[in-house]
Amino acid sequence: MGDQDKRSEITERFWLLQPPGSARALALAKLYLYKNRDQEAINQLLDVLSDQEVRQPVDLLGLLWPALLRLDRGDEAEQHLEAGMERFADHAADIGNEWASLVERRGDKG
């Protein structure tokens, strides 16, 4: 196990020992994305997005859709972005940009 792997493992253990909450979930999601553990990242991101108060919806959705796309779940990614535009109307333009990035990345696969 290399130094980077050890750091990732220690970081994951640290966050898993923290009380549940959006900071923990977001940190774990980023770590899982880095480690190509997309489904685990998706689970964490959806957990944060299910909260009543979401502080960074654009950032969260911007992490969610690429993970879904890597698992060939582009349609689901589009659904989350569309719902995000409705739920977070103040951020609709930025979420729309994320959606445009998804469509561009998918090409004709959509």
C-alpha cells in the first residue's frame, strides 16, 4: 500500500468516526470519487441532497452527475439536475450549466 492509499484510508476512517451530517457526507463523497468508488459517492451525495437545507446545491449536483454518468446512469443524472433546477430555483442557471455539461459529455448517447 502506497503513501497515498494510506492517507486515503486514514482520511476515510477519520470521516467515518465523525457524527453524521452534510460535512461528513460531502467529504466522504469527494474521497470516494477520488478513489473511483462512484456508487458510494452517489449514496453520500444523495444523502446530503435529501436534507431540508442544502447549502451548496450546484457543487453537490456537479459532483453527482459525473458519478452517475460513469455508471451509465445518465438519465438518472438528468432527472436529478432537472429536479435540482426546480428545488433550487435561485441556482437554476448554474444547475442548467451543469446539465449542459452532462448533455455535451453524453453526446449522442442520451
